[in-house]
Amino acid sequence: MNQEQNKSNLPVAKQEDVEFSAEVADRDDFEAAERAQAADDRQEDQ
């Protein structure tokens, strides 16, 4: 079995326990939140 086949059999989990506070976030935090949301969206569309 090749590595690509192994990846498709792995469980997918979302980590929802991190709170995001716009009041204390900087530009890097907002960019990271956008990337995380885009990654979640890609995973859910598979």
C-alpha cells in the first residue's frame, strides 16, 4: 500500500478548543485564522 492510500484512510478531526479574540489578535493571528478556515473548508469538501 502506498503512502497516498494510507492518508485517505486516516480519520479527520477538527480542533475546536482554541478561542479567537479579535480584541487581542494581530495581523498574523487573522491570517492564521483565515488559513485554518480555508483548510477546514477543503477538508469538508473532500
